[in-house]
Amino acid sequence: MSDRPDFQPSTLVIHSNRSYESQSNSILFPIHQTATYIHESVGVTKGYGYSRGANPTVNALEQAIAAVEGTEHALCFRSGMSAITTLCLALLKAGDHVVLSSVIYGGTTRLFLQVLVNFGVEYTYADTADLAATEAAIKPNTRLIFIETPANPTMKLSDIRAMAGLAHSHENILLAVDNTFLTPLLQPCLSLGADISMLSTTKYIDGHNATIGGSLATHDEEITERLRFVRKIIGSIQAPFDAWLTLQGIKTLPARLAMHCDHAGQIARWLEAHPRVAKVYYPGLDSFPQKALAEKQQKAFGGMLAFELDATTEQSLRFMEALKLCTCAESLGSVETLITNPATASHCDLPLEQRKSLGISDRLIRLSVGLEAPKDLIADFEHAFAVIFGSHA
Amino acid sequence: MKFATRLVHYDPSPDDPFRPMATPIYQTATFEQEHADSFGQYDYSRSGNPTRRVLEDQVAALENGTCAFAFASGMAAVTAATSVLKAGDEILADWDVYGGTTRLFGKILPRRGIGVRYADLSDLASLHAAMTPATRMVFAESPSNPLLRVIDLRAIAAIAHERGLLFAVDNSTMSPYLQNPLDLGADLVIHSATKFLCGHSDVTGGLVVVKDQALADEIYFLQNAEGTALGPMDCFLLLRGLKTLKLRMDAQQQSAGLIARFLEEHASVDTVYYPGLASHAGFAVHARQARGAGSVLSFNAGSAEEAKRIAETTKLFKIAVSFGSVHSTISIPLKMSHASTPLELQASRKIPEDLVRLSIGIEDTDELIADLAAAMEK
């Protein structure tokens, strides 16, 4: 699509992956559910030799993701975690050091603490919302700053431009951003200076809870080739069928995101006004301490929020169970509204003390606002409040 | 129960209310929780998925293991199996392993601080000589790819266990139908499921099977943490392919035996590498530890040019990497599946440049032989 640079994102996600060379005139890209390819002669292929290395359907998804990332280079993986695993194996070696956002998805923490540490990769947590604190965490062997913004689950923001400035003021330090909560459409982190944008495509990119997947995007061709090489070696490439489903999901990404943001804003304001709600964490609220930063680097406030009830942990959990439309389940970014208790789900691997110091209380509730009518979601909350606190809650 | 029965007699849809004969495709990322602070059997498909579970349980049963784990590729399976090692550990591997494996061992594991040494594991003295105090895992294929060398798995397992080492066997050339390395003492069995288990070239996948629960817990942890588990659709396709494993392999192996003999008698062929031939150096060991010779074989064509010419002249044998499928394929390992072998290893690996590897499919045997005979006419 480099010959059509002026299209809007909502056009690109639909047309960037069309197969204009297709002989069949199929509107949808085919599912190349194949492991291997027939060679024309020994060593001569049509660009595809073995699907662990590359696959046309996976490549079509990669083109669509590259289009929304605003780059030429994106690669897809079996999961968000396998994207991060591949990134680390490609860029880091034993003895290297990583600075990690202290508030970050629990699965990322687990990978660094319990897997990569065995391979000799060191890490330090830093409050990446604080430039000086992050700078203080940098060591001579630091090779990567890995941040998540908004951070899962407290919505804490890190300034991507400032982090990029810090990384690039050193030789050999790259900045990678887990952009899963917003996607590049709401936060173009490569334009903001990140070297690598990482997505769990399971979330907003697919949007329908149909697949597990991940992606990495970069402007750097050398990094792309290194990632591609490591992906082929360790076999972490996305599967053709899951890529095809994601390819259908991404077509409605701009439309869905607009609705997710609208609904989340309505729910956040409604919750904040509720007498039984102690605190709401949503970058679009005036009460959010980093609202100015959100306005600076985000195009919208997103579909994720967290809140605490003015209640005990036990009451908070019962409140979650009393909800009918909001489903208790891990994951986020789908058409269904999903609700979780991070302390027992996404962040259960974190030690209690660490959770507390990061503001992840046992009663914290994370909400991924879906596409149901906000009126119905609010009625669902009202019902749950009534169940737990009585009808005059 | 005999193997043919075990291939189809298992619960295809545990806990499914409709009791379908074919395993449902649970194409979902997440699962509703039973309670706000606890999970049911499944919570997130990276961590566990009902379709994947049926596949994993079935392969564990066929390999006489206790737990199996399905991955996005055979190499993802090898990556997970070797991720139980820590910086400072070493792998002792047979020198004739798949090119992608040597690439992992050469390009990734050293960056993790894991060393790899190669030895001729068909020679126990060479195995002993190559061991160091850092050795933690012994890694082999038998028959190996592409030279079909036979490794005495029982003997290696005994030596490995004497020293407290893990023994990992890539069983892709045999499948659980023909060989069960866990029964011979291996600790980890690895499959590229892309090969015989799938059989139709439509899935890229891998499996790790173990017996020991502590090892199973470690592999499970890595499967979840590194996130390379196989997707539900691919699990479904593998389950479907797996049901005909015996039918396919019986047909493929019968043809392979006849083709091996045809090649052995062919005037222009110097050596045929097939463990089903009495002339094969590993014939006796293989007969002791496996129940058939499989359908992958190699031969020397005389020159690199002749190898290329034969590959490009056959009509029924398609030039493609991979093996074990219903389609017959022909490849030049040095230029294809093993081109990924790091250069510094290629010289010591002794893979002849005129080596042609065949994977025999389920086409008519006479037509396959006629196709080869015509291509080999000069």
C-alpha cells in the first residue's frame, strides 16, 4: 500500500490486505492452511518455502497491522507473550539488562522474572511515569526499555516521547511499547519515538475474542529481519487460520474503537458519580492525575478503566458476580464487556507487597467496556449495587 | 487395546453437552470465570483450551506418556523442551539433527548462555568422551534426518540417567505408531506434528510429551509463559489427521520398503539410507527399538548436479521441505531442510551434496517407482 499513502486508517484496515493479484477475484484473502510449498525447482520458490518462516495469510495480516502502525514492517506471533519472547530472544543476550515499567501486565512480569532470568537476562522495575526514576534504573548493560501505557491495570501513563528521548540519549538502548490498551490508531507510538510497538492482537485488533495472537512493528528494517529470523528459528509465527480471523476483525477496528471509547467514557463518568464508588481510574476523567499527558499522546481515552468500590474486597467480588451482562473473564478489548479482579487474575503472580506498592489493591476491579448499549450496562451495574448494598445503594 | 483402535477410541468431546463425534473447535481467547476471584478448568486459551486438551491427552496416550503439550511448530516444541535448561548448562546432541534444530542450538541457545556440543551418538564411546560436567541434556533423533542413522535409544537413556541428565528424543521420523522413546527411557519426546501426526501438510505444529510430573509442570509453565501453544483450529485438524496415522503409515511404509529396494538395485545409486534394509548399519538396533522403518529415505545420486536433475525431473514427487505427508516429496537436504545448518557445522556434518531425500506418500507404489525410474534415466 506504499503507493497509496494518503488513505485514512478506516480505509487501510479494509484494503491494505486485499489480494489485488488474486486470480479468483475473491473479496476475502484466502486461508493458506498449508505447512509447506511446492518449489519450482531446487531452491526456487514463490517467496514461501515453509509456513514456519512465512505464510501468505499471515503476511496479509502483517500488512494490515503495518498499515495501522504507520510503517512498512510488522510481524505476527502466536500470542502477545510469544511476541515479547521473540523480541527478547532477538535483541537480548545473557548479561543484558532491561528496564521494565513497574505497573505492567502480569504475564510480562512472569516472562522476565521466571523465564528470561534463567537465560541470564537481568531486569529492573522502574516507575516509567517518572523520567528521573527511569534514568536512575539504567545500567551500562541496559539494552531495552520496555513500557506499557496505559498500564494494566491502574491505567498509569508513561510519556512515550520522554522515554524515547531517554533511550536514544544512550547508545544501544531501544524503546519497546506494549500498546495493547490503545492500539496505534489511538496512540501511534512509533511516531512518538518508540523503536518497537508490541500488541496483543487477542485484544482490540481481533476484537471478538476469537484468537490468541501478538504483533511487533518497527520502522527499522534490520530489527525486522532479526525478529523474522528468530521467529523462524523458535517457531513462534501466528497460524494461518488465526491470522485470517484477525484479518476480518481488524477491518472494524476504527469503528469499534470509537464505540469502545464512547461507552467507556459514559461508564467512567457514571461510576465516578456513584456514591458507592470510591475511585475510578480512567484517563478521560478530570480527576485522573495524568489527564494532560493522555491528551498529549493519545487520540482518545480508550475502552479500559478500573475502579474501586467503597466496600470490602469480599463485597467487591460479590458485586462482580452479581453482574449479568458484564462477564467475569480474563482478556480485554472485545465486543463483550469483560470484568476482572486483577489481584486474582492478570496480576496474581505478583507478590502481595509489590501489588500493594503499585496501587493494585485486592478490591480493584478492571473493566473492559464492550459494545453493548451503555444504558444496559448501567442497568446491570445498578442491579449489582442493589444486590450488594440494598435497593437504596 | 491395539494401536489402530486407540487412534480412534478416545473421548473426542469431554464435557460437551452435545457429545459430538468430532472434537468441537473452541475458537475462543477467553472463558467465563465461575467466580470473580477463581477460575474453572479453563481461563485463557494461551494457558489451556479444550480442543488443545483433547489433542494433548490423545498424543500423551499414544506415546505412553502422562502429559503432552502442543506448540505452534516443531521448533517451538524444541525451544520449549530446551528452555528447561539454564544459563551455564550444556546440551550434548547427535550431530545429525534437523537443520532448524542446529540453527536454534547455534544461534539462540548460546545467547541464553546454553552451550551445545555435538557427538556421534550412534557410538557410545563418542558420547562418553563428549560429556562435560555442564552437560544437562542429551538430544537425538532416531532415525536421524536426513541420513537415517539409528541411535540406540535404550543405551543412551541408561547412560544419561546414570549421570542424572535429561534425554530428549525427536521422534518425528517415526511417530508413536512405530516408536515410543519414553518406553525406551527417554524423558522428553518431541514431535514436529507437521509431519506424520498431521499427515496432510496442512498444519504447522509441534508436541512435547513427558512422563515425569515435575518435568510436565515445567513444560506447561513455559508453554503458558512463552505463549507458543497451538491454536484451536490447528488442534482440530491434527486430531482429524491423527485418526488415519496407522492407515497412512502402513501404506507409506510398504511403498518406502519397495522403493528402497528399487534404489538399492539401481545401477547408478551408491548408497540407500533406510533402516528397513538389511544392509543398513543400524538395522538390528532399529528392529529392537522400533516397529517399522517409516517412509523417509535418502540416497546418493552420484553428483550434486544429478541430484538436482532428478528432483526437478520427477513428476509425482514434488520438491518441498517437510516429510510424512500423503504427498510424496523429494528434496536436496543440503540445499533445503539443512541449508539452515550453521556454516561452521556443515563441514563436520558430512551430509553429502549428492544426497536426495524422499518422503513417500500414499500414491500408487508402481507409479512412484516408474516416476523415479524415468527421472533417473540419463
